[in-house]
Amino acid sequence: MATYCLTVARLQLALGHGARRLHISAAYRAKAKVSMSRFEPSSFISYEKLQSNVDIVRKRLNRPLTLSEKIVYGHLDDPHNQEIDRGRTYLRLRPDRVAMQDATAQMAMLQFISSGLPRVAVPSTIHCDHLIEAQIGGAKDLARAKEVNQEVYNFLSSAGAKYGVGFWKPGSGIIHQIILENYAYPGVMLIGTDSHTPNGGGLGGICIGVGGADAVDVMAGIPWELKCPKVIGVKLTGTLSGWTSPKDVILKVAGILTVKGGTGAIVEYHGPGVDSISCTGMATICNMGAEIGATTSVFPYNHRMRTYLEKTGRAEIAAVADEYSDLLVPDQGCEYDHIIELNLDELKPHINGPFTPDLAHPVSEVGAAAQKNGWPLEVKVGLIGSCTNSSYEDMGRAASVAKQALDKGLKCKAQFTVTPGSEQIRATIERDGYSKILGDVGGVVLANACGPCIGQWDRRDVKKGEKNTIVTSFNRNFTARNDANPATHAFVTSPEIVTALAIAGTLNFNPETDYLTAPNGEKFKLEPPNGDELPSKDFDPGQDTYQHPPADGSSLKVNVNPQSNRLQLLEPFDKWSGNDLENMQVLIKVKGKCTTDHISAAGPWLKFRGHLDNISNNMLIGAVNSENDAVNKIKNHLTGEYGGVPDVARHYKANGISWVVVGDDNYGEGSSREHAALEPRHLGGRAIIVKSFARIHETNLKKQGLLPLTFNNPSDYDKIRPDDKISIRGLKSFAPGKPLTAVLKHSDGTEESLQLNHSFNETQIQWFQAGSALNRMKEMQH
């Protein structure tokens, strides 16, 4: 049997045995206007190796395996001896590649530079998508971003060249769309420094969002640790049709599982209904799986994936995947930890929100819910695109709705924006007429970037504090996320429903049953949307926006100006003293939902993502203080005065006082941004004590030498007072599975003790003792 291998260069080449090499088609290369260097294999994973590892593990476990188990266990560093117990043991894994978006890549590359290593050990890429603010329109916004962010782009470009990392320039598109078009493939294990990395599960890969320190481990060639995931099975039956879209699958699942129901688990879709969903539709579902806290989501390999691979110039990969198709689907009789069944024939269009992505409503009921709850009915802005919904099919379905309105002489009542997911999508929908239709109905085409989805939106139509409603095809709708206005009620739905509601101008419109009125008075109903899964002609790749790293970048320089307010080289954090942590001040006791947006806001703060001291000025400024229900207003217990959270933290640090944060459930949900862990560490924090953590944030805290701890009894949260001093005891005998003790000293002189649990393993305890995972990596080099 020939050994088939998949490269993990920009377009994975399918390699044959011996000297035979199957190349990307010359026609596709010519159309893409790229040099051969972009296609040269720099590393590969062999399906034969994956199969071998799976066979070893299957024999050891003596049971059928789920698809996610096959891919995860197939990437084990030591399949013969790794202890495997879903939900309990930590796995040591060898991912195939790393991807970083520009807002998180800054800190990741700064940490990699600090490691002292000469070059990345696995194929890695940087994608410039987060720093482009939506203001006027695509071309002008991109030009402005290049000027404003020149220092950061130069740093990322030069660091990429020096350390062997591919660089996708601003304007190339959103990281997850680029990965789907170029790097994801069935069976790949990819980690990305963005929480929506699971998008690649739509192409049958295990793609996981992580913090920058995790990416540094993989780029350094160190096995990457992940708690062995549980597996939630979602069995799909029936067929998608009419107004129901792939987005509705995950909107429904989010309503069932809630924002923390997927924590510690991979969501694995299977069943006969899978084949009715396009490859990019599957990616949409996997992408928004981040909103239920899932480690990642994945679909089994099928003909829809094969077609997508062929259309994106990777027919050779599809051919190899066909040979190993049994490896890329779940075993018969495999067991899931939890099963959800969805009949797609019965699924109705959904819209979720406001303020949380798991508040699910059928579109037919959201108008009544809005009236009952006092949510504004008028839709001010409809926004389509984002990494979740910006495929060719998405744009085609939205355009089919828009064209019906145009044919009757109607335009959008609401403002309407369109964000293409990549340069390839932008160029192709422009060529095929979708852009013109969306523009004619009132849409403004924005840059190929994240834009309003992450708060990069210079919104001018409402004042801050003005109550209003927007509908988006995005994935996340936390308070103030899109436009920095806490009074904006954001709802997430499919692009076609966004388009219909933007035309109608109200939430109280169900396109399945309700009528619109044309300018001539004619009443008409919108027909269900339709759109081609993929273009009938080949994709138009548009402009070439990729910079391949040189074979040897060792002589290149990466300069960081010491006076810069955007970039700052990192100083190592201090090591653990060897003693228990005594008399730490409670900095803030947080009330209710506290996402990474609350801990380290994005939007205007994105510009400081490469400068730890400057971005620390946004630490916890969005969190609600339980003492007074205010944001960014806490008591400084040294002065007795109230101040902003970062200011008080800096005052404590300057006076040698360590502090802790106390929090609620699912603390740190949302984005993978490790700044939410770096900032508390930088400003003198030692521990974060909460009812429960979101997965990525808990790991990020450990990586930076902080103690993420959970109450053994969640009601102990109520025992902590905002002016308490807390000591954490038991650190001298810190061990996996052994609880720690918190001693609370109340201001009235009384004391009480609480049991605190943790999920540290031996390696992670070494991170804490060394002061951070990066410190530990350096220790191991000597």
C-alpha cells in the first residue's frame, strides 16, 4: 500500500510514494497568481500514521471510536502509553499546524521571541483581519488601517519572515475563511489563537481555539496538552429546506446546551441529515460551537467536503481522503457522552439574543418576545458576513432575498452592511453579480475583515446609551460587543434572515408568513432564498495577499521601538516564592456574566494588543462590581476611595499588595484572548476564584502563572465580602487532585475557611512554580 501524506503548507499537497508528487493544478496556480513557494510542502502528516495511531489506541481501548476520538488520539505524542479517560486525563498531542490572527499574534510572537528559539517547528501562519475598522467602505477602510497599523503589520511581517511563519496581509480575509479555503482538510489537527478556529470542523478537521502561549508550545515543537474531551453527539435527520439554514442548527443547539453546556467536550455531528448541509454550512455550525463552550465541533467526511476541496484547488487531497474515508467517519457503535437529536425537516429559522448567544427564539416568535420584554422592534442595522457566515452560498442566498425586494422597487429600511470573508469571496461575488445586488438594495460592502463582529465599527447612527436593535449573521452578541454601546440589543441569525429583517425594518416580521408592501401598494411575500453552494465557474482568487517566509530568516531583524505605545517586549513574570499566598486583597467580586470582553475589551483597545502595560488599562473595566452594581468602580482599601479597576490594581501592586478576583459561573467565556490572563498577572494578581471557568480562559490563566480556582461549594461565593483579605494555603504540597484552602479574613475580625478545587496537572503546577509556562520552557532549555 502506498504511503499517502498530506502536507500542511499553504495548500496541502497530496504526496505519493517515492518521488511521485501530485501538484495543485497549473490552471488553479495561474488563476491564483501565486509563486510555487506558496505550495511547497514544509511538513506533512501521513494518513497512514494517523491510521496507525488510531489502530494502537483502538486495540488498547477495545471499543469503537467516535470521529473526534480518531483525529485527537491519532495525534497523540505517545499512543502506546498515553492514559486516556474522557473528561479526566490530560493528553499530550502533536498538532499539524498553527494559525494566528493579528490581534493575538502580536503577543504570541512576542512570547515566541522571548523563548529564544530560532524558527517555528510546525507550519504556522499569521492573518491580518482584526485591526481594520469599519467606517466608510472596504477600500478606504483598508487603506486607513494599513496606515494606522503600519508599525504592527511591519512587526508581524518581519517576525513571520525571521521565524518561518507565513503572513497573510491586511485585506486577505478573515483567518477562519482563509484556513477553510487553504489549510483545513479531513483529519487535520490545527490550533488557532482565536476562539472560532473550530470553523475548520466543517472540512472534517479538529481545529481548536487556544491562547497565544499554547500556540508558542506547538511552534516550539513541544507536545501540546489538552484535557481529554468528552464527546457530545448531535444526530441530524431530515433535510434543510426553505428559509431554514445551517445557522439555525447551531442557534437551536445553543438554545439547548446554553453558553457552558459544551465545556470540556467536542460536539460531533452525524446522521443522515449531514448530507443536506454544504461544506461551508457545516463550517458555520462548527464556528458558532464556540458559543456553547465546546472544545471544538466536527463533521464526518462526505461528498460535500470532497466537492469543496476540488473547487478550492485540492482535488488530490480529496482523492487521498476518499482512500481513507473509514478513518474520517465515526466507527459503527461508538458511544457519546450525551446525544441530541435534531430533525431538520422540523427545524424552523431561529434568531438568538439579545446580549447572549444562547437565548433562542424561532423567527416567528421574536417579535412578540421583543414587545413583551421591551426590546426595540425597529431594526436599525442589518449586518451580514463575519467568519461565521460569509461563504459564497451565504452571499448568494442573501442576494436572492435582496433581488426579490429590488424587483418590487423596495430597498432596505435599515442600514445594511456586507462583510466578505476573504479576498477570494469578495472577488467572486463581485464577478458573479451578488455584490451589485446587495449594494443596490442599500448595502455597503466592507473590507475583507472581522469589522463590526469584534467591535471594529465606527458607528455613527445612534448615540452611546441609546436603546436600539441590530441583527447580524455573526456569532456573538455580548453587551456592547459590536459597537461599544451597552444599550444596543444585538440578535444573531442567518444572513438571509438578516437581509429580510433589514428590508422589513422590524423584528416583528416573519418572512415565511408575512407580507411586504411595494411602493405601488402591492403586497407580496418573499420566496425562500436560494443560492449555489459553490460558483459554477472557478473561484476568482482576487489579489495575491500572501507572503511566504524565506527558507532562512536567521539574518533578518525584528525591531521593537522602546518608545512604542503599540508594541512592548515582554519581561518574565516573577517565580513563585515557595510560600503560601497570604493576606491578598479582594480586588473585585464580579457579579454575573463575565466574558473575556468584560475582562479585556476589544474595539478601540485592539490597538494595544502588542503592548501589555498599555492594554492592561482595560482590565475588568466591563465587569459588574457586586458591591455597588457599577462597572469600573471599586473601592481602594488602602485609600478608602473609589477608582477604576486597573488604577486600583496598579496602586496595590506599587504598594506590594497581591490581590485576587472573585467571579461567578463560566468565567472567561467567549474569545480566546490571553490578554484577559496576562493583564491580571501583570498588575499583581495571583488567583482567580470562581464558581466555574470557560476552558480556554482557565488554561490561559495557568499558562501565565496564575491560580484559577473553583469553589468546592458554589454557594461559598456568597461568603466572600468585597473588603476581605484572602490567604491560599496548601501550595507547598500543591498536587493534582488535592484541593487548596482559602482562609477569609473579614473586616470585623472574624475568619472562615473554604475548600478550593483546581484542575492542575503536574506540568501545569511546574508552570505556576516557574512563574509562567514560558519561564518553564526557558528553564528546560538550560
